[in-house]
Amino acid sequence: MTSHRLNDFLIFFSIMFIIMIIHLRNRNMAEAVLVIDMLKDFVYGSLKCERAQRIIPSIKKLLNEARNKGVPVIYVGDAHLPKDPEISLWGPHAMKGTEGAKTIDEIAPTEKDFVLEKRTYSAFHETGLDLLLRQLNVKTVIITGLHTNICDRHTAADAYFRGYKIKIPEDCVDSFSEKDHIEGLEYLRRIYGAEITNSENIIKSWREKEART
Ligand code: ZN
């Protein structure tokens, strides 16, 4: 092999190696957006949360951008049966098949999205979410919706136990009070290593990722 040919070979090999690394990096960084309990009963109905209004525009923007970038959007909302444990604690809410269990019109799912039902605080508990995330090769879940210190927290716990990384855009989650929200965020960061960020930073990271590929 002449030194010329060896050079060509090394350049070719280097390029292939870089392409492989970029591919693996993108694959490892696969993300999905979870939308938790943004349902009519949670925003306007029996469990009305005034503060939920704040996060609707941010979630809407994040979801539109996710769909454009091919990031899966997965809705997981309550669809309760009367004997579910939460009903005695909170009263009937988001009962399966009722209007209150539907996603609010402002951020209704599109045909591209996935919609799962849950019967406990956690979006993972007996919902098939873990199987879906594995099929989509997702490694990082971006948790949005209600409430920072309740369903988002229990969903984060189950995500953490299953080895997913967690990102929380703080302008896309909320609770009944500022105190619950702030303490909820701190708990997610400290106990599950969640990255507390915002929707703008996440959208920026998707745009940068797209520019690199
Ligand atoms: Zn519930």
C-alpha cells in the first residue's frame, strides 16, 4: 500500500468513525415528551387548578416543535374506575369515558401522538408506557403536565427506577400552589437526578441536534 492510499484509507475510516459516533449519540439521546393529566377535570373541572393556565401555552409550543422534529408525544391521563384507590381521597375525577377525562382542547392530541390511560398517579403503572418507550428506543423522558409534586413525581420515580433520564421543563409543569410546585421541582432534582430546565432550552437543543445531522 502506498502512503497515498494509506492516507485515503485513514481519511475514509475517520469519516466513517465520526458518522458512527454521531449516529450512536443521536440514538442514545432519543427523547419523548410525556403529557400528564392535562385533562378537562384537572384544568377546568372537579380538580380545577387555576395555575394550570400558565403552562398551557408552553406545553402547546413544546408539543408542536416535538412533532416537527419527530420527537414522540405521549399523553398519559387518568381514566378512573370507581374502585380506584385515589377516588376515596380526591373524590370522583377524570372517570373513564367522561368528558372530564378528555385532554383539554387547547392541546388535544393529533393523529401522530400516542394516548395511554392510567388509573394511579404514575404514568408507568400498568399502562404499557415502558413497553412503548422501549419500542421507540427512548432513553430520556421530558415530563410535562400536572401536578409537579404528585403525578409528575410518581411518573419520574418509575422512570428513574427503569433507567430513563428525566428532564423537567419548569414552565410546563405546575401544582395547586407555588410552594407545592417549587418543592416538587426540588424533590425531582434531588431524588431522581432530573434536569430542571425550560421549554425554550429543550426546543433549542432539538434545533441544534437537527443542525448537526
Ligand atoms: Zn387520579
